[in-house]
Amino acid sequence: MTYSVAVSGASGYAGGEILRLLAQHPDVEITTVTAHSNAGDPLIAHQPHLRSLRHLELKPTSPEVLSGHDIVFLALPHGQSGQYTDALTNVGLVVDAGADHRLTSKDAWDQFYGGEFHTPWTYGVPELLVDGKKQRENLVGATRIAAPGCNASTVSLSLVPGIAAGVIKADDIVTVLAVGPSGAGKSLKTHLLASEMLGSASAYGVGGTHRHIPEIQQALRGAGAVDPRVSFTPVLVPMARGILATTTARIADGVTDAEIRAAWESAYGDEVFVNLLPEGVQPRISDVVGANTALMSVAIDRAAGRVIITAAVDNLAKGTAGAAIQSMNIALGLNETTALTVNGVAP
């Protein structure tokens, strides 16, 4: 069977990455691409790297245009997906790459986003430990999927093995992330101009204000944390793609070094797309660009009484579009790895 696919927000970075990966998928046909202000333009004018899709024209984003497809991907700014999802009742599978359907708590939504709260959907991080099992079990047969926030999924995947195994504490988590500007979307913003960014680095969302914090806390609660407290600081750095997250947590009482490492080895030893590196080897962003891979290291600082987890992902691939398509594959009963690669692009 070949599934017909529509992708909204197709002129943006996330939409473009979804299209790049789907273009290699043998079980789907991309029939419709939509945009807002760029409607009427050829797709190739905004995504010149997608040569195989140069025949497509951007249509207006509306329920009427999106309806009737087998699968719809929504790659829209936060707060905009909900106006369409309620109307797509005749679409078998909808995958939202925005935040509108990620959070289960209305209070958290009101505090960090605001606007109308929408029903939470099945969370699209297959490798995440939730209630003692992998999230991929919940994705089987799902018809509505919320793709993750790229920073949130990177930090959550870093922490949940230790939380679930009881080898780290969740009351004093500190994470600092080096992130590329593509995560902020394609809109023109002064602080994202090359002349502002090159040769510089700057923190943002400081002091507990970043919108991915409740998403991380939600994932940690799913792994068994009671009252997770997360200090989260992203730092904008001059690279187009990528996240390097350095996350630390206090070691639980009486836990050995072997037990700590075993928690991550047990969680990810059989995973294709989340790889724990050998002891002493650190992940690099350059090794995951273009790949649906999260590379991770675990170090133990006994002097500080903390575990340090370092993780590298491509924010547009494994962080967004790759996770969305991986979740789609699981939901439809396809091979989970279809159209997704573990190989990065070098140099």
C-alpha cells in the first residue's frame, strides 16, 4: 500500500526536513505541500535542495486542502496546529511537529504557552521509557502523534534510564545545551542573522522560562520521578544544525558505578537510533548531522556526586522530522527504520 501524504509548513525548516526524509520513503507519496505566506510558489523556490519534489507547488494551508490524505504532517509554529487538527477527522494519521498536542497538563500549557489547550496526543519518542516500557508500544496503531520538542527529547532521553533505574535523583537536574538556530524556524529575526551570530554565543530562555521544561518534566514523571526539578539553559551557537546537551544529576545513595552505567546500557543497548558510546568517548554534533541518531555518553563524577550525560542530535532530524517519521512507521506497522539513516554527513 502507498500512503498519500500532505505536509503543512512545507517552506520552513522542519517541513523541509520532513519532506527530505519522506522523499526516500518507499511506502508514501507526497501529494500535497502547503504554506501560509508562500502559498502559490513552487516548493523548489523555498527548498532548492529537494530536487525530486520540484514538481510540487505550495498550496494554502487549510483543512480543506489537508483533508482526504492518508497522512498529514503539521510543521507549524506553536499554537497554530490546533485550529486544523480538530477539522481533520477524515485523515487516518496526523503527526504534529508543533507543541499543541504534547503536554498533558493544562496548567503547564497556560504557564509556558498560553492560548487554547488541546487534547494531548501519543508522544513521538519511541525509545523513551514510560511506565516501565518503551514508548514505541504506545505508538503502535496510533492515529494522532505529537512529535517532540528537539531540546526536550534530547534531555529526556539522556535522563530517563537513570530515573527509571533509580540510580540518579530528579530533584537537582542541571542541563546546558549548545543549539543551532534552525530550531527557531526560518522567520527573519535579527539575533539569528549571521552577522549577529558568527563568532559569538548567547544564552536564551534563561531562568526557568523555556517552553521545553514542562515537556522534560512530563517525560521524567513517566519514568518514575515524583517532583522533577530541572534547570534548563540553552545556548545559541553558530552552527546551522545540532544540539549538544550536557545534563547532570545527583547520584542516588548507595549506587555503584557499574549500576549507573548498566542503567543506560540496558535502556539503549538494543536501540538502532540511540547509541551509548564506549566509556570515555564523547559525542560530537558533526557525527549526527543528517542522521536519525542520538549519540550519548555517561560519565561519573564522584567528587561532585553527580552523573554527567552528554548527548548529540541533529535537531531537525532525530530532534523533529526523524522522530516524527520513525513514529509514523511504528504507528502504521512499517519497518521502524524505513527512510531513516544512522549515518551522519562528514566532513
